[in-house]
Amino acid sequence: MLDADGYLTIVDRIKDMIIRGGENIYPKEIESVLCRHGAVLQAAVIGVPHEVYGEVPVAYVVTYPDASVTAGDLLGLCRANLAKIKLPTAIHIVPELPRNAVGKIDKPALPALSR
């Protein structure tokens, strides 16, 4: 944001890191692994509250039209490429990811997709 005095403030970046039981997890690392699968068009990962660990990663995935992949397939890919602490606790396959006014993925709106 640029205020009236010309000062630039960066907002909404602190939540790009998930802290699970004291360990730092970067969603981009998990998203990159998910996007390696040939059926995955887009992926977004967010941290959701957890009573023991504080936060856990949850993934939202959009597949290519007519692609066939399950959450189990994608979790297997994650298991092969990520440390156990970084594994998503859930992978939701959704038709599209919500976007904000400038076209970026609206991560705060993602939890509503899994309800």
C-alpha cells in the first residue's frame, strides 16, 4: 500500500509461512511439489489452526480438464519429495481457486472451498 505521504507498506505476506510445532514450513515448497504432477494445473497451500501443532498445511489443487488424479496420488508424491512435517494434512481437489481483484490467488478465501 502507498499512503498519502508516499510511504510504501507491504501487507499480507507474514502468513506465507506456516509454523507447525515450531517448524517453519513454506507453502511454496509444497505447491512446487504438487505442481510436478502432470495432472495438476495449480496448487495453493495454507496453514489452518491445529490444537496441538498450532498450524498444519492444507492444499487446494486444480487439475487440468479431464485429468484423473486423487488426493491419495498427490499425497504419495508429497511423501516421496517432502519431509514428514511438511506433508499436507488434507488435499482438496477443487474446480478453481478464488482470485482477488488483481488476479492473485485469494488464500484467505480457500477454507470456504472445503466446507
